[in-house]
Amino acid sequence: MGYFVNAKQANEVLSALREKYAVYAPKRFPKQGRYSDTDIIRYAEVSCVEEIEFKEKSDYPAKEVISPVQQAIFYFTEDEYRASKGPKKPILIFARPCDISAQHIQDKIFMGNGGYEDLYYKRVREMVKFVLMECPGGDDTCFCVSMGTNKTDDYCMAVRAVDGGLKVQVTDSGFDSYFQGAQASDFTPKFVEENQLTVTPPAMEDLNDPEIRQKLHQHPMWKEFDKRCISCGSCTVACSTCTCFTTRDVIYGDNPEVGERRRVTASCQIAGFDQMAGQREFRATAGDRMRYKVLHKYHDYKAQFGDSHMCVGCGRCTHRCPELISISATVNKMNAAVAEIKAGLGK
């Protein structure tokens, strides 16, 4: 069913939804951006429709709702421990197609990786339903069409912001009751069909070739990032699909036997992330770490799960990088390196 609701009706619907659901959406936080007098847009609970940012892409992804930057996983004393509790309410997340597609990638990592299911992720994910936000087209860092993440059918409702209110499509009949008395509207969401930016991922048959992959690992293109990348981790924190984390114990008071263990977002791009006993690092330079990240996004994930690349083309890593490193430009350089390697090998 399709509906049109004016601003007043939209807030009444949201208020009714909030009685049952925790409702999250992209929300603007004025003057809290990275630079002076700039805003930041991130997912947070919203209490009225006016708080939802429909026009601009959020600086950080929807994954922060399901796997927060910090979350307690269990509490302990010297005698026992207990797991932290999951959400009390089911969750509605207003999200664009690329963020919904990104969550499916996280599902495979946290709930389908060799049959292992992550309790802390699963108990939240099973409580989540998505409200599709029609995307106005993204910006000059988006390339969702190239990655096939510009469309999704995983949503209970879809919304389009129009003058005077919202157009809504309800695909889950359980939500029709919230729109009783609303004006009927023939609304079907439109999906982005073309981005300003296009990216062609390297062919899997090339990267599956051990000889080509080994030479690509050693290619001098990665040395560029030893000078450019400052290993701050901003790209991976802003990434829709990155899943790296570490754990940290927080001690209560003076007793080291009482506290909580937290799961904390981490980054493979930060020096020391892969450090082992004896201070050994497998990826000791920024170039090594960049190579690892890019090949993980554009080869390793698809080689394991077989359906898509790990990158959804949201462009947040490019947008958040203080050194203006572009993932699309990096992929183009990688394609050129692969072509060079193949020519040298006569393939």
C-alpha cells in the first residue's frame, strides 16, 4: 500500500512507531564535525521526522546501530561473569540501499562465517527492520551502481521526502495500521541508476591466479601509500562493511577483579593492529596495510563467500580521509597494475 502523510501526520506515525520500536535514522549534529563550524551526520535515535536527514549522505554508516563503536559484552567479578543484555525493543532503521546491502555483507561475516554465529551481533540483527530512504543520487564519491548495491528489496517501508510531507510505501502489512486515515498514494521508490563515478573491480579470475596475485602484492604502487596514508583508521571506521574489533577490560574502582569487557571498533589500517608476540608485524608499513584492505574488499571476501565484493561503493572512506586518498582511484591503479603484470607474464 502507498500513502501520503503531511508533516503533522508523519510525526504522529513516528510517535506511534516509537512506542514499540527504537527508531534510528541519519541525524545531523550541528557544530560537531571534524573541522570548526562543520556538522556531522550519523545514525542516532530520532524523535521527530524533522530530525531525519533525507538529502545528504551520513558521514558514518548504519552498522553503528547494530555493532556500536563500543559495547559491553559481559560483566565479571572474581567469582563469576554474565553476558550483557540485548536490546529491549525491536529496531527500525531508516537507511539507503547501499547501507542495507552493507548489512547483508556484515551478516555473512558475523552469522555465516564457517557456521559461526556471533551472539552479540545476532541478537541485535534479528530485532532489526529497515525503512528504505529513497536516495537522491549520492555525491561525487558514490559508486553503488558499479558495485550492484544501488537496489534492495529488504525493507518493510519505503519513504520519499516531498514538499509538505512524506510518501510512504508499506511492504509489510503489519505497518498498515499506522497509516489509518492517511491519504492513499501510488508510490514506488526509485533507485539510483547512474552515479557520477564508475569503478570497475579487478577481474576475479586474474586475482585468483597465484602468480598474478603474488606480483600484485609486490607491486610498487603500494609504496605510494607509505608517504600519503597516515594510518589514522578514519576510512575503516567510516566504512559500511568493515568488521575489525578488539576487546578492552574496564575495571570498576580499585578492584581489578570487578568490571566489564567491551568490544571496541578497531582498524587494520592502524600500526600495530596485527602485532604478535615478539613485536612481529605482518603489515609494518602503511602501503602494506592499504594493500591488505583493498584486496580484502575486492578479492578475499568474494573468494570466500562468492556472491559480491565487500565494498558497496558508499564512498565514505574517500570522504573521510584527511589525506584525500580515493578508493576509486586506488582500484583504477590496481587494475592498471594487474594489466601490466599480465602483459609481463604474457597472459
